[in-house]
Amino acid sequence: MKNIIKSVIAITLILNLSACCSDQNKNSMDKTPAIITENMDNTVVPGDDFFKYVNGSWMDSNEIPAEYSQFGAFTELYENNQEQLKSLVEEVSKNTDIAQGSVAQKIRDLYNSGMDTVSIEEAGINAIADELSEISNLSTIAEVQNYIAEMHRTGISPLFYVYAEADQENSSMTIANVYQGGLGLPDVDYYINDDESSTKLRADYKDHLKKMFILKGDDEENAQNEASVVIKIETELAKVSKSRLERRDPNANFNKMGVSELSDISPDFNWSSYFANLGLSSPGDINVAQPDFFAGVSKLMTNTSVEDWKVYLTWNILDSYASYLNSDIVNQNFEFYGKVLSGTQEIQPRWKRVLSNTSGRLGEAIGQLYVEKYFPAESKQRMLELVENLRISFADRIQNLDWMSEETKKKALEKLERITVKIGYPDVWKDYTALKIVPDNYAQNVRNSKEFEFKFDINKVGKPVDKNEWGMTPQTVNAYYNPSANEIVFPAAILQPPFFNKDADDAVNYGAIGVVIGHEMTHGFDDQGRKYDKEGNLNDWWTEEDAILFEKKTALLVEQYNNYKVLDTLNVDGNLTLGENIADVGGLNIAYSALQKSYNGSNPAAIDGLSSDQRFFIGYAQVWRQNIRDKELMRRLKVDVHSPGDARVNIPPFNLDVFVNAFDVKEDNELFIPVSSRANIW
Ligand SMILES: [Zn+2]
């Protein structure tokens, strides 16, 4: 359940969806209304709870399905996509007349091997017998370290992550990066906090570890001890790790050095032989994202016995393959990561799990089929026009900012001008030729795919950045800004209602996809993005006074979110979510200006009794409709840099005078923000 956390590569619109979906099937040929007025709750005063005013009736009539931890507009689209992908993949999966080695053969055999529960149950834990026996044969710390490299090479990440990424100071070249990791719980906080819920979660995690070792074949007493060993090692790693907030500072997490310097910091880990084992005998400069962490890893190497390391590595193998093994292991994995951590009640049906895995591992192969069938060419053209309208409005707004000097404005405008736009799908598709997929061994296919991905990634080290590459598949319902490429990217799957609706009036489309575009553009100028120049290099282009004024303004925004209550005793973390919140307010301002420009002085008539201004903000708010389980909300407040859906609707618009006027928000309304505390930065 570990995700690669690339330091800054993609600043996304939402946390990526991993699991979801009920069985409803939507007819994509139907016209979707621009605003679904039945979803609104007119008994709620917009100024008291704008989220409920727009989405209240939808929330009341959409209970979260058992297999979800949250359900909203994004999950509805994801679900619709699953149905579309299913029909594509099932067609391929029944085809017996396919050339060996073709992309279709790989899709077919990967999917079918995942659906072949007879073979999977029969193999049981033996599917990972080779790895388990290799670990049990380790007898020295040097062998342990060699095996850590072997695991990394096969896409499993004990202790830390290693990956290729653009050099933050020379963004046209790729370098190797090492980044803290090695934890089974979602974040550092879970190991360190002493509150009741953290303590309870640690106990539940320990229980999960024990059960997994028993399912591997160990007896109860051993399993109990092994669980303690894993917790001990992970707690030590957590103690030397940086918090999620500390990891948001791009400068602090960029420390370029050679292998010898890394070896000075971290002397008891053999870094030269580690990189050689990865196939990188001369890795060149490496970004050591958190030097203190790697100093800690080195100490841990000497303080921890070989036997304990073997337990920890065994756990990493089990955890990494848990979703692909026999049902007892799959279900135990879901018990903890699905139920305990996120409150999800039921595991998804098998076809959905196997489909997501197939769609992830052969992402661009399936993406190619997906866009051929479901992505209309005219969507791309319309999006390009929208993006350019937004860019012009953003430029106007920068020119008119009352707080920024001409000197910084000039640099900001240059950076805006240089933003690259990617829409729909990549121009060059990924080549899967070197990936071998067999008909009847799911775990082997996962292993081959992990190894293929690692090799693909690490081969980039020392080479120029491939500008054609995408960080998301076309079938992903999300969008991102990549600071080191200074680019915004919108996969095909987000270009559907309620984000992008060809039948909707401009006010609603600018409020939805327009704000998404503005949001991604603003990421180039949020508290992290502003530290990169037009070329995507970490390079301060701000005058000192402008930087101070920027921080004063963002402090207002931090305060607004810190004061927003989510559950009884929990508030949003205004510092952790700052970049996203700047992007939401910026997105609204830029998209609203672009909409006004498109009217060219004319005054559009009201529709359904709602003015153009009102429709813009309702178009925005309905994108964020959502119900979420308490456990999932608690987890996200800790790990997600995005604010919860209701906060994304109940705070940003209240900074805009046009919103306050459109909905007649008064001082005594719950969500009113006094003029002096409003934070319209961009
Ligand atoms: Zn974002």
C-alpha cells in the first residue's frame, strides 16, 4: 500500500483515487444538464454553507456505497470510466487470435491471469516463495544491503525510494533521487503521535502485521515477535523522517551530491555497491532529498541485527504483493488498509481490482484504446482555446496586481507565457515491448511489470528530460502542474461533465473546467511553484519586498483554513494545504476574469433563475460534491495536501467580491470573510 512520493514532480488537482465504484452504469450518450438543480438544497443560505446549498440534496440521496471510503463527482466519473475500460479490456480478453508480444496480448493475459482465481488460490504464498527464501538465506549486513537494492530493482521499496527526476537546478537533465520512505502506515505522524486514535491505529497495525506473518506460514508466537520488530524498525525510520509539511519546501528537499558525499553522511550503507546493483555504476550527482534521514538509515544499519532486517524485508515483500495473492491475504490486506484506515466496508469486486491493476500497469496501452473510443477530437480543440483565454486573463491580472513590483511582474509574465499545455493524451505512446506478460501467473506478471517500470525509470538517469512524457494516464480523472517542466496537463478523462460539458453555458464551464485550468496555472505561482523560474529551475526570481508581501497575503489564507472545522475536534491544516488553497482562489479569480472577457461587454440572460455570476460559482461548487467517511476524512487531513471538498467550496469563493455580491453574503452569515482578511493573491 505504499505509494511512490515523488517530491515535486506533480502538483495534482485531487488525491489520486485508488479504489471505488458501485455497479451503476451510466449512459454516456445522455445530455448532462449544466447545473443539476435537483442536487441543490434551497433551504440552506448560501452564505452559511455554500457547499450544502449547491450539493445538499445530492448528499442526502447518495449514501456512500460499501466499497467506497468517499463518493463524489470524481468517483462518479471514475466509475463511469471503469465501465468503459471494462468493455475495452473484456473485448481484448476474449480474443484468441492475437500475436504473441503485442500490446493486446499483454492486456489480455494480464487481465485474465488476475481473474484466474483457481491458479492464484492454488499457488497461495508460493507465488512469492523465491523472494521469501532469498531473504531467509541472508546472513550478513552486506547481503541485507545487496538485497535491498535487489528489491528496489524489482519495484519494492523497503527503507527509501529511488527514482529518476529532473535536476531541480538544471531541469532539462535527469538525475537519480533518493527519498525517505519505508513505512507501512500512511505517514510519519502515525508512529509518533500519542493521542488515542494514533495509539489505537498502531495497535491495529501491529495486529495486521501479525496476521500477515501467520498467513505467510509462521506460528502465532513468532508472528507476534515479527510484528514488534517491524514496528520497531519503522518507528526508528519515522523518528528520522521529515514531516509532510517539512517536505513541502522544495529547497530544503534538494541536496545534490555525489556518491562519496552521500557515503560521508551515511557511512554504514554501501552506496557504491547499492547503485552498481541497480545498474547505475556511475550515477553522477544524486539528489539526497532528506540527508538526516539517510544518516539515520546508516545508524540503523549498525544497530539492527541481520535477523531483524530479514523480518522487515519479508514484511515488505508480503505487503507489496498482498493485493495479488490468494484471497485470505487479499482480504487481510483490505481489513487494515481499507476498513481500519479508511472506513471502507467492503472490498471491490474482483474485476474492478484487476481492471485498475491492468489499467495502471499497461496505462498508456489501455489509454490509447480509451482515447480512440471515448475522447472526441473537438474536445482537445475547445480545451486549447479555453486554456489560451485563461492565460490572457491571468496575464491581465498580473499586470494589474496592486501589490507586486514591475520587476517581479515582468518575470511572472514570462513564466506564464512559457507554460506548456498537454491535453488528452501523449503525442508519443510508451513502448511496452520489453515487458513480458504470461497467461497464467498473476504474481509473475506483477513482478515483471514492477521490474519493467523500475528499469524504464532508472534508465533516464544522466539523460535529457523527455518532454513528451506524461505523469498520468489519459484515463485518469485528475490534472497536474509539473514545476520542473513548467507544464500543465489535463488527461482525457477529466474532460467530461461536470468538469467540461459541451452542452453547458459558458458560465458553468468556466466555473468548472475553467477553474481547474486556472488552478493548475496558479500552481506555477503558489508557495512552492513560485520558487521555480520559467525554465523550471529552483531559482529565486522575486524581489525581497514582493516575496514578503506574498507571504503576508498567504498568511491570511492559512488562517482562514486553520479556522475551518471539519470534524468535531479537527480543523484543516492551513499550512499543509496552502499551495492547493492558493491555486483554488487563483483559479476562481482567473477563470472569472476570462468569462467576463468572453462576454465582451454583453450581459447574458439568467438561466433557471440563476444569473451568470451565480452559475459560475455553482458550476464550481458542484464539481466538489462528495460524501466521505469519518475515518477517511481523518486520514486525509493528515496526508492530503488538498483541503476537503466542503472547505474547497466554503472558503475560496468568499474571498471574491463578485461572489459576495452574487449571493448577497452578509456580515452575519457563517462563512463571511471581512474585506481586510480576504486573500486574493493572483
Ligand atoms: Zn492542485
